[in-house]
Amino acid sequence: MTSTFLKKNFNSLNMTEEDKKTEGAYAVKDRNGEKVLFMFTNEDDALRYALQLEDEHGTKMSTIEVEEDLAIKACDMYNYKYTIITPDDIVIPPSKDDNI
């Protein structure tokens, strides 16, 4: 099974040092301020969330499909929090403090 992640779109020719610090998979902060990676099981849901982020923050996002078990192993190996978003879940982008 695959999961879909969100990633910021950068123009590599115009990439700033700040862009380099924040590139990678998009994550939100939980109540404790820790980043949590969203793994969408449905690509359409990931695309919808990406469009909401673009509308809210003006940040263009792309989606990347990864084998779910590989992604979970990587998160576990680096002690990174994650959550699996299924079609039954409703998530909306935070309007502040998400540092995208």
C-alpha cells in the first residue's frame, strides 16, 4: 500500500537558504509543538489538502507517493511522529503556527 505526502514546490534556481532549511515533507505541529507528518492513504485527499494550503498560505505543494511500510519505518527510525489520514478523516490546514 502507498501513502501520499505533501512537499513544498521550490524553484531550484531561486532557492534561498531559508527554503533549504524548510524543504522536505510537509508536517503540522501538534498541541505540544512537535511536528507530525501526514500520510494520506488517498491521493485525492492529499491533493485537496495541498490546494487548501496553497489557498491559505500561498505555498505551492506537490504530492509524492511512497510505500507506506517504508515511510513508517523511516519515521520510526528517526523518531518522527506521523499520522495516517484515511478517507474517513477530515483534516484542514492550520491557519497559524505551522511554519510552512
